[in-house]
Amino acid sequence: MSSFTKIIENYHWDSMQKDIYAKTAEDVIYALQKDKRTLDDFKALISPAAKPFIEQMAQKSAELTKKRFGNTMQMFAPLYLSNECQNICTYCGFSMTNKIRRRTLIDEEIQQEADYLKSKGFDHILLVTGEANKIVGVDYIGNAIDIIRDKFANISMEVQPMDQSDYEFLKAKGLYAVLVYQETYHRQAYKKHHPKGRKSNFEYRLTTPDRLGRAGIHKIGIGALFGLEDWRTDSFFTALHLRYLQKTYWKTKYAISFPRLRPHSGGLEPKVEMTDSDLVQLISAYRLLDEDVELSISTRETETFRNNIVNLGITSMSAASKTNPGGYVVETSSLEQFEISDERSTEQITEMLQERGLDVVWKDWDKTWC
């Protein structure tokens, strides 16, 4: 049975990092001149040697994005269902070691939160929970999908990794996409930041996209949490993972997100800072590597940064997000998973996008075609 673990064994972190930092300006120019770029070209585009070329990369990224996606921006909103978690994660406000009041929404509260988001125009909802399989497992998620299924055209989730049969069960209920971030592909750093709980199993998390692919999930989102390890090397491994998945599960759509460490109840400081310029470089590099992959940016980022990046390669974004269960209407004061940075309303985000010549898309598929 196919698995990314067989691929990653052939790529050693230190060697890949050394390759990236050894790239030269000539390597970057060579990559920019090509129509189709390899993973080795991607190394050049994310390397320090590419810094003087960021503007050129961003312009090419904008051209390719407009060619493939037009002047559109897909909107989504997270709906946090629970902050229960059975893992210890050094960077997360929901970590089991944090002494916070735990909250899991009941059916009526899920309905209230969904009605609010629907009233704001959202048709694409991302269900989010902490990783607590006994409290918010597959049955709880399935019930939540049942409650909101008739309201939204697109239901995604970001919860604990599951078995293939669980994903098949949820897909039958109407699940469209699953986001599962490896956090870091560095094994030792991964263990350091996930010392206890089911999430401490590096291999099980790494093979989650394989189980999603075999279950026939329509779209898979992957990525790394920037700040835990060297962002360039983690991004290379994310690209390697993407290439493997595209080849193996070719009927599936893919998306990449770019979360940077944000303040939370725990306060882990980033090991490696990723600047705004670095993130522009990375977003552009992914677009130059792949014209079709969806690139998403969340409200973790500042208002100014999001204003400037929307025309350069991003294809989906959240707006007016709440990262606490019940945060929209049920219990607005409960603890957030992390602090958001762009606090503008949905209407303000929509206006900003329209001013930049973008059409706001509230959904990306319709049930009548399925």
C-alpha cells in the first residue's frame, strides 16, 4: 500500500537544508526562466539567494494565479466546535496542559453559530476542534455535519487525524475537504513539540493524507507551522509531499496554507522568525512550482499584509474568524486557540477585495453537480 513514509526516507533533513542554502543567484535565474519547475528549482526559489528576486517572483506568481483562477477569491470561515484536547502541544492554546475551561458545543449551539455565519454570506465552512477523539470523535463530527449540511455548499474540517473508514463515513455525510498540517517534517523537533498524546505519533500523522486519498476525499490541505523549525526546509518537504500526493491520488484537489506562530495561552516563541518578505517569497515559490494548487491565508496575518498579498498568489482566505468554540454568538469570551491579527468584519474584507479588482466567491462547487 502506497505511503509517503517510503518517499521521505530517501530525503534527509540536513542534506535538504544544505542544498537549499547552497543555491546561487544563477540557480534562481534558471528556475525563473523555465515554464515548468522541478523540486530542485523550488529549492532555489525558497533559498536566501532568491531574496533579490522576490519582486520578480511575485509578479510571475500574480500572472500565473490570474491565468488559472481569474480575478477571484474564495472565502471561508472556521467554526470551532470544541477546545477539548488530549494532546500536549507546546505551541497551542488548547494543549492539555493549559488550565483553561473546556467547552464543546451542543447541537443547538452548533446551529446558532452556523446560522450566524450563513447570515454573513459564507457558504464554505471549516469545522475545527481540538484533538479529543473520545469527546469530539467521528460520531460527534458526523452529527455536526448533519446539523449544518443543508446550510452550506462546502464543508471542510480540521480535527484529529482519523482512519480511512472514518473519512469514508464522513464523506458520505457531505464532508468535502480535510486540512491536516504536519506542523514540522523534522522528526526530532516534532517529538519535542508533541511529547504526549496521539499526535506524538509522527508516522500516523504523516500518513493521514494517504488515508484521505484512499478514502476519496475531494480536497486535501497540507502545510507546516512556521516557527517550529527552519521554514525553508519544512516548505521543501511540504512540496515533496504535495508532489507525491498529486501523483498518487490524482483525482484529488490540493491546498497549502501558511500558518505562522501566533500568541496563545502557552507563549512558545518561534525558533526561526519568518518575516513578511519571507512569506511573500514562499507563496510566490509555491505558485511558480504549481499553477493549480490552492493557496490559503488566514486571519493570523495582519490587515496590511493580507491587503498586499491577495493579488500575488493567494486563492482563498478567511474573514472575521473566531478561534474559540462558540466565538461568534454562543460564548464570545471563551479562550481562543490563538490570537487573530486581522479583525476586520466580513463586509470590510469583501470591500477590500472588490477594491483590488477581485470577485468574492462564497463557494467553489455546487451539490447539484455531485
